[in-house]
Amino acid sequence: MRIGPHPVPIPGRRRHPRAALAAVLTAVLAALGIAGPIAVASAADSLLSLDRPALASSVQGADLSAANAFDGDVGSRWGSAWADPQWIRVDLGGVASVSRVVLRWEGAFARSFQVQTSNDGSAWTSIYSTTTGAGGVQTLDVTGAGRYVRMYGTVRSSGYGYSLYEFEVYGTLGGTPPTPTPTPGACGTTNAAQGRPATASSVEAGDTQAGAAVDGNTGTRWSSQYADPQWLRVDLGQARTICRVVLQWEGAYGRAFQIQTSGDGNTWTSIYSTTTGTGGTQTLDVTGTGRYVRMYGTARGTGYGYSLWEFRVFTTGGGGDPVEPTDPRNPNFGPNTFVFDPSTPTATIQSRLNTIFTGQETNQFGPQRYAVLFKPGNYTADVNLGFFTQVAGLGFSPDDVNLNGHVRAEADWFGGNATQNFWRAAENLSVTLPANVQVERWAVSQAAPYRRMHLRGSQNQIQLWNGGDGWSSGGLMADTKIDGLVVSGSQQQWFSRNSEFGAWTGSVWNMVFTGVTGAPPPHFPNPSHTVINQTPVVREKPFLYVDGTGEYRVFVPALRTNSQGTSWYGKTPAGTSISLSQFFIVRPGTAAATVNAALAQGKNLLFTPGVHRVDQTIQINRADTVVLGLGLATLQPQGGVVPMKVADVGGVKVAGIMFEADEVNSPMLMEVGPPGSSADHAANPISLHDVFFRIGGPGVGRATTTLTINSDDVIGDHLWLWRADHGAGVGWTVNTADTGLIVNGDDVTMYGLFVEHYQKYQTIWNGNRGRTYFYQNEMPYDPPNQAAWMNGSSRGYAAYKVADTVDTHQAWGLGSYCVFTSDASIVADRAFEVPNRPGVRFTNMVTVSLGGVGTINRIINNTGPTANSTTPTVYLTNYP
């Protein structure tokens, strides 16, 4: 993030001190007999749960995370939301025989609860149950086996939540988990509604859609309009026997309502009815059967509408998520995807666009995500894109969808400064500007691709800034045709690949063009244009489209070598078309175990807009699997897991996905190929397209490494790896992250690589024959002093480190910037650190001391001038 020549840091949320509180609690617990040495189950059994990954149904606050119950510290605790049911679970890392569980309760304990085991985190077997829990320290001798162990609470002892100082699991690793066999007629403990399709009679606003009540997140909600009657229904996918419904109301609750079931969504049977509802959390034991379950409200408890944080449905036999088939002609993209066709009234389209933009103009750290899709045809619309919004055409060619109007990004919310205009996308559309208008504006910075677009009219121009004043720090154009002029304005850097421009004007620090017709002549550093005439090897991003019969399909472009210009203009793209019936559609709330089950069936994945909480690694094992996200779909690990791993297989494509670290540290956020990968994928490489990563910003996030690439021949097509420098949960010891990218594979190629603010090396390249076309970096803003940021005897860490063992490596158009806001005397000895070998060559580099706040002593190794307050911007054209 840049805020012009004199950046002003935005303070993060202050964390409450806990050391003194922990000391007091420890003393109190000792007096009560709760503290003390941890019990030993037997001579053979061990404490298995200490510091293992943990996950909970909810947390009361950021300092009451699930991990606190497994840290061995009786001065820290997990605390849940004040509702039933709630659970906390631990991943033992492998199947274990469990012999004893010790629960060290805080004052808010469980009156009724079960201890359960599972091998997959989805199907659970109870190994202990009580309805007379007394709190304190409960030592439970049990017999069971599984990888996961959880406490599942159904009745609290007080008006507070559930709270555990420690949850200790003893036993031995190894064992055979039982196959869960629910007792006939017993009510299951898995929420069958979570992640399922939901609809409602009405919604109050764009961020209170029906799906928010079945996403497993008690921080999001459905709310209706202020009228009676209203309803909310969920589709369980098949007929089920319903045994319990839990309604977690917001303040606007139902005074009179029914719970109803239906086999077809038309004819309804009431299985519960009341006229004296009191709100809060209502746990209703019911008996009924149906595929659809709904709450039908007839009298509101307030003057507002009906509002549910969560609508949970439990069934006999558990009710886990099935792998739902996809109807390719009528897919369910969830509540945050809006599909328009030419028959949709223009006013309806514009109203929806305006509503989304109003909510997203400044919402860079909220959980809301949106995709707006246009079927082939002509439209009139002004599309002003805010944060986490994707607009895309559903044609096979961008010219199949024409918008008369604008597809634009503005920086008005930040006074014309576009340096925080992140996380939005325009794709697969053509735009015809209104009469007498000749300027389109795309004032953006990182993670805002303008991809597979066509701006019509040779007399028109697209401005990559606000057009008057204000900074900007982008960005990417790829597979795009601009008939007229591209004006870069204040853009500090920009990467253009395989595009066709009428002309280009403008330069600040680092403009790179590969395979672009209409690019300016190379003249680095004045102006700072780096031009490579052909792109050596690339695959364009897969995209969703609707064919002539009305079927949704995903087109996977073929590999291109030594290419120039777009893949589509005046030609038929080469590639493969896949029916959407071959995709599993992942909506927020879908269990990761279900996602992996779909992958095991040979399905591809389409993630719909939203935040997807991942409690086990999504493992891509099949060659040629496509993983496509809509609306910047975001994967957030739970309990320290790695959210996605790709096996060392050819042709996997991951596109349009964002990864966001959680408070519990993950060792990495994505792994491509396991360690030691060596298969040759030159003919069918793995490719990553518009894949973004975020550590901190919405709250505390931690990950040791962000992305590790072990496979050979991988192609990176626009990646942004970002340790947050502003927002909540930000600080040198708060959102900790060592390294952004580690490349161990050979023959890996990166196009448009952005890596920022990590605490050690930003990028480490260990593989041979690597290539990077455009690199943008900012060193961390927040080292408190020089002593805190040392690499042995070297001051600071280089932004890009090529290992000493590497013989061949090439890079073109690289920029690294510093702004040490805590201590302007901090020095980085160098921006780029490489072995001195003939095959290692760097072309066109720039370093900048932003506002003169800090120093980069040399550009590469011990070569190049110093960037500091006296000479803030310096260049080097070749090394060696």
C-alpha cells in the first residue's frame, strides 16, 4: 500500500494486554485446585492435544480463540458465543486411541454435552454424554478412536457461553476409528443446513441474504423486510427426517411462527408452531420429514423484520453434506452472485449495481463478496466497482457481451488516491462509452485485474489513475484490447501482458510489457518501459461462459508459446470446454470434507463469492483439475491448517481465489507440489491465475510462509502476496509472516508478481531456470528498529533472494521500495541478492525510498546507487 510520497500509517486495532490477567487467573485457579500438574492417563498414554490445531463453532472475542484451550496455559481460555449448541474440537494429526479427556471449565460450563470422535471431521461418534455437568475439572475415562475430538455442548449452565481453560485429550497415536453408526432414531449433531441453498421471501439489504443464516458464521445474518408474513427456507438436497431445529435470532425475532417441511418446496406441513416466541436462541425438538425446511413467520416481535444469525437443522443419522450435483443449465451460485440477461430491465440492473457499490466502496476488510455476471447480449449500465466485486461477461468472446456505459474503478472515497483500490476484477466484457464521452477510468492498485476486456473506440482512452491528482500503484492488464490510448498517469508501476493497445503514454517507476502490440518502445529508465516482444509460455485464465444452448461451461485456454496479442480478437481461442456439470459448486459454509469428497469423485471446483472457512486441507490430487473462484472467493484456514495443497500432477489450474490467514498460525497458505516434487510438467504445467493472499487487515492473521512452489514448470499469472500494513490486527509482533514466496521447483515462470511487507526474505528462489517478468515489492513498514530486522550481520533482508546453488535465473522489470515508518534510520543493505554466475541475469531494476523514510543501500548485491532521503529513486539497467 502506498499513500503518495509521504505515507501515513493507519494504526491497527489495539490488543488488550493479557499477561497481568493470566497471572491473576493462574493464582485464582491454583487456589481453587484447578491448576497444577497435568494428569497422566496411564504409563502408556500421552497428552495428545497440546498445541494441536483447534477449531470452534464460535469465539466470544479475538483473545478467546479455540487454540487457548490446547496451549497448556490455565491462564488463557476459549469462550464461545452465548448460544446453544456450541462445540470445540482438536485435530490430533492422526488417528489415536483416546482413553481420557480432562475438561477444565471456567465459570461458564456445559450442563449437557457430549465428547465425540471423528476420523474426517464430518461424521461423529459419541464416547461420553451427560445432562448433569457440574463444571470445575471433569476427568472422563473414555474409550474411542479418531483423529478429531470435540466437546459438543447442547445446554449451557448460565446465560453466558461455554468457556474452557484447557481441553486435554490423552491416549496413544494409532488405532482404528469406528465407523459412525447413529443410533436408530437418535438426533444427529451435524447441522444439515450449513452451506445448503437458502432462499427467503425478502431481504432487507444486500449483506443480509438468506445464505447468511446457513453459513455457519454467527457474525452474519439474514434479515427480512419490515412486514408480515416472511419466510426463510433451506434445501437439504434430499428428503431427511428432521429431529431438531435451532433458531439463533438477532434482536428482530419472530413472535408467532411455524417450522414447516416440504418434499417439493410447494406443499408445506407444520411441525412446530408458537405465538409466544421470545427470541434469543430457540432449540426446538421436532418430528418431521422433508427436503425443504422453513421458518414461516406471521407476527414479528419488533417493528423491524425477521432476522436470524443462524438457522440450524438436525436430522436422524447425522445429516452431513452430500456432494450435490450441479445442474449446468440452472446452477446455484449462492446469494452473492447476480446473473443478468438482456431481458432484465435496465433499472433493475442499475439498482443492483448501485446497491453493491454503496456497500463495497470502502469495504476493504469486510466479509462481503459479490459477482455480477452478464449473459451474451447488449446492455446499458454504469458499473462502478468497489472492493471484492467481480463483473464478468458470460460470452465465449468478450465481444459477445457489450455494455453501453462504463466498467470503471474510481478513488473518490480516498480523495482521489487509488493506492488502496485493491481486490476487484473486470473480465470478459466489451465496453462502448456513452456518446460524447471519451474517457474510461481504472484507478486501481494491486489485485485488480482488467482481464480479457475490450474498450471499443479508437478515439477513447482508459486512464489508470483518477485523471487529475492522487497516486496509484497497480496493476494488471492481460488478454485485453484497448482500441484507443492507455494513459498510465500517476501509476507507479504496471504490468501488461498479451494485449493489444492503440497506444500507450506514461511512466513513473516500472512499466513492463510482454507480448503486447502497441507497447511503447523500450527505454528504461527514462521513460521506465521494459518491453519483451513475445511471451515465452503462458496459459490464459479459465473462464465461465454460457453456450448457445443455455448450458454453463468453463473454457480452459490452451498453452501458448512465443505469443503476442490477445487469445481471442480476430481468432478462435484454442482450448478445452468443460460442462459445469463436472464442477462441484462450493458455497460458503460447505464443509471442507465435502469439498474433498467431491474432488475424490473427480469433480472440478467452483467457489462462489464469500469467505469459506476451511478446517482441513483441500487436497487437489487429480491432473487437470480446475479450481475457479467467483467474486474473489476467499479461503480462510481454521486451527492452523494449510487451506490448499496441490499434488505434483500436471495441468491443475487455480484461478480467482484469495487466501486469508487466520489468527492461529498456518505453516503456509498454499503448497503447489509436495517437497521433493520432480515430475516434468513442461507440456502441461500447473498454473495459478489471479491468486491473492492476505495476512492481517480484517483482524489478526499469521502464516510462516504464504506460498510454496515445489513442482517444476509452474506458471504464475498475476499473484499478490500481502502482509497487511494497515487495517486491524496489524503490527510487527501481531500479523507475523516470515516469507511470501518460496520457489523450489525448476523452470517456474512468474508474470506479474507482487510480494509485500514480509518480515524476512520476501521471495526465495531455490529452483533453477526460473523467470520473472515484472516484480513489485515493498519491504515491511513496521520493524521497530534496526536490531529487530537483521539477517545475521546484514541489515535487513533482500526483497528477492536467489539461492547460491542456482546456476540460471532471469528477471525483467523489478522494483523494491521502503518506508520504515517506525524508524527512518533503518537500512536495508540491498533489494536483490543473487549468486554471481553468468546464467543469473537481472534487467531493469528500480529502488525507491518512499518519502525518503528509510534507506536501501544497494540495488543488487553490492552494486547500484543508494535510495534514501537525498536520492529517493535510483535505477540499474543490467546485472551483471
